Amino acid sequence: MAMLISACTKDEFITDGDAKLVFSLDTISFDTVFTQRGSATLSLKLYNRHNRFIKVSRIWLEGAPQSAFRMNVDGIAGSDISDVEIPPDDSIYVFFEVTVDPDQPISISPFVIEDQANFMTNGNAQSVVLEAWGQNANYLPGRFFGGRQSLFTCDLNEWVWDDPKPYVIFGAMVIDSCTLVMPPGTQVYIHGGIGRTEDRSPYSDGILYFFRHGKLQIQGSFDDPVVIQGDRLESSFGEVPGQWGRIQLGPMSTGHNINHAVIKNGILGLLVDSLADLTIRNSQISNASGTNLAGYNASILAENCLFHTSGGTNVSLILGGDYDFSYCTLANYGSPTEALRASNFTCLDGTALCERPVAAPLNMSFRNSIIYGSSRDEIALVDGVGEQDPRFFRYEFKHCVVRVDELVSEEGGHPDFFDFCDPCINGDFQSLLFADPDMNDYHLDSLSIAQEIAQPVATLRRDLEGNERDPTAPDAGCFEYQD
């Protein structure tokens, strides 16, 4: 009997730093659809797979005391609990509860409420992820479609996103044989991450893609723009680039229209693919980790638009196409790449040797616009055909403010840029242009060189913010200066 009592004593706790707990789950996910204020409880089992007692010195919620989650460890409630003992080859329960009010503002009850339960045993740290779905929103196609692809069709009819609740997109969402309409005030949040194709190749998740018979119609207004961004709603993520993949207008898809939209924080903001066409007005695309707007042998009409703050080229026009920009501002500060890059070719093999080049005619026009930034050269023009066929590289800039250096260098071996940019102003480090580019304020400075240099356009009498333009001597760029 003495030997039996001695064998059962808890004095023999395992103290090995390699001794770990085993969890029944690595993520506690509350998958209840919260259509009204409510709570849910889920459990986690902690296993001691060792032949001696183990002591968990501390169990705590990372986000306490502000955490939306509550915890109960083997009958003891609290957010930070110490010295929990588990007998050999035994287990205990840890219960987690969350209360969600989905009708609170998204700043308080975001789409995904996350925390972490931490466990410290003999100096060994382990954790379990806690997640709940807080906001009452339209989750498309569903909250567990991250990394997956889904197809939506509506028999060539319209699919109108007119629900006042936000729309949250997961995975790669493909639209075909359907016109997607976003009325004024539509809020779209795209969940990013890493997805994988059928052959397990990785890609950046969070994509809104339109096949040939799919159409995008964004119908925002000045007072109620359509906003498309990532689904991380903390203030610290407000201007973090690369949170989601891209919007892509697929090859040969036509009839896309965007008006009064704000698209931000993607990897590639908007891609208009080969032989697709887009009309975009009164819109802003910003803060992409790559390119804000890309055209690939496409047709784009852009008016009163602002493209700013990107990790790559602000606007990239590749493999030719037809492009017409009026009263647009391309502002590129803090990036070594250009604000505008245009070429009439690409390399299908994707190598520096370019063993498989392909070319297509480029027809590009900028008028009453600003292409500017912090580098000496904010415009790159790459002609892969040269003088073999002048029809393959046609461009003009009228009444624009630009910043170029190499394009006017005598060593460049190309025509004088200002033969094709006339009349234009070439700014420098001393030029006053924007109110405060360091704060992404691209309204014009009171002494801006862009004032009164534009040529009136009868169909464009108001700027991006709805202000009337001067009828005889308007300003270049998307904003008319206001006293």
C-alpha cells in the first residue's frame, strides 16, 4: 500500500522542456451565423500523453482584457489562469465562449474576430487560434472558401448587390454570363491569403475575375462611392498594401464601367486583360503592392481618376492597346519605378533574353493630366518594334505636367519626347505641384504649376470631387484648385 501511494503522488511532475501538451484542435472556429446578438461555446481538450503529472504554469488569452472571448479551464473561469495540473495519460477540458453583436459598427465587430489562447509548460510555449464571425454581412461564396475558386452566373441577367450589409468575398470569385452591378454605397471587402491551383501551385487569393461574358458595372456617386478593399478593419491596416489579390477583367470581356469607386490595398488593383475594354470615371485606385492599374493589350478610357501610391508602376500598359486618359493624376512618390510605363510588346517566355517576343500596336493619349513623382523619370516608353513600323507605337500628351529626364536626353537615340508632349510642363525638385504628397494629398498647391494649363473639354466640366472646372483655363489633373 505504501508503494502504491508513493507511485500516485504528484511530486513527480514532468519537468522536461520538450514535454508538450497535445490539443484536440489547433483552431477554435465559431461557425455560427450571427444574425442577432448571441453567444456560443466550444470546447478544447488538453491531453497529457506522458506517464507523469504535468503542470501547465500559465494559460491566458492573448487579447485580454479587451478580448471578445471568455475562457473556462477545467471549471475555473478567467482570462489568465496559473498552475493547472493534468494527471498522467489524462486530459482536461478548456471551454471558450464568445458573444457577438453583428449590428455594431465594423470597427467594433469586424468580419473576423480573432484571438489566441496561449499555454506555457516547463518554458515551452504553445497556442491555439480562436476565431469567430462577427459582422452581419453577405459572405460570398461562403466563409470557408478561402483558397478555393467559385463560379457565379445569372443567365446573362443582372446580379445587383443592393443589400445595405457589406459584401465579403472569399477565394477566387469568377463571374460569367452575368452583369455584376454595384449601386452607390456598396461596400466590398476581399479576404486575401494564399490559394493553390489543382497542381498545387500557389497564387495570391482574394480575386474578383470576369470571364468573357461577365461584366462589371460600378455605379457609385460622389456622396456614396463604391469601396473595394481588404477585410482587415483595424486602423493599423487602413493603408497596408497587398492585403488581397486583384480585380481582373478577363480576355475579350467588354462593357465594363466604373464610376465613383475607391479600390485600395490590393496586390494588383485592377487588371484589364487582352482585348477587354473598360470605361472608368471619377475613381481612385491606390496602395497596391504591385501596379494600381494594368492594361494588357486592352482598351481603357479614364477620366477624372487618381492613381497613387504603389509598390510597382502606378499605371502599366503592356503589349499595346488603345488608351485615352483625360484629367487624370498619376502620383508616384517613394517608389523606384515609374508612374507610367507603356510598351507595345511582351515576352511570352518571361525571361531576360526574350526568346519569344510578341508585339501589338500601341495608341495612347494623355490630356490635361499629371504624371509625376519623386524620381527624375516618371514615364517609361518601351518600343519593341522601333522604326520597323511606326504604327506600332503612337502616343501623345497634351496640356500635361510630367517629370522626365532620360526621354529628353540626347543620348537616348529616340525622338524628342516634347515633340509628342506639347504643350507640357516638365517639373523638377523645386516645382510646386501638390498640396502635401507626403500625406497622399494630391489636391493642387496654391502655387501649383498645374493651374490653368489644361484645355477645356465640353463633356468634363467637373472634377473628381464634383467641383466645377474653369470654363476657359481649367487645371490639369483630377482636382480643380479650390481657393
